[in-house]
Amino acid sequence: MKPQWRSMLGLWALICAVIISGVAVVYAKNQSRELFLQLQTSRAAHAQALIEWNQWQLELATQGNLQQVLQIARSRLNMHIPQHSQHLFIDP
């Protein structure tokens, strides 16, 4: 091959390499954005699950305290839940 053809071939190879690397950069940037969106969605779901978990913990603690209050009311204060026949309704 002539030296002129070799330099032209080298130039075309460099141009192709630049174009391919540019496409690779665009693809990588797109993948990065998609992964960031997935991360944000996962973080939001995690935050929601954490809120629900804390609400369940609070509900369980409250329920445990309610049972304890009912037990003390029955044993120490001799209180009981009135039967339906013992309900008294007052008209305004």
C-alpha cells in the first residue's frame, strides 16, 4: 500500500473510534439516568415501608399498653366492660 492510503485508512479508523466512543458515552449516560430513576423509586418505596413499619410498631406498643390497662382495671379496680343490657342511652 502507498503511504497516502495508509494515512487515510488510519484517519478513517480514528474517526470511527471517535464516533463509537461518542455513542458509548451517550449509552452509558442513558443507563446512568435509568439506574438513578430506579434508585429513586426504590428509595421512595423504602421510605414508605419504613413509615408503615413504624406505624405497626406504634400500634403494637399501644395494643400492649391497652391490654395491660384492661388487666389492671379488672384485677386491681374490679372494673369490667358493661354488657349490652347495661348500656344507658341519653337523648339530648
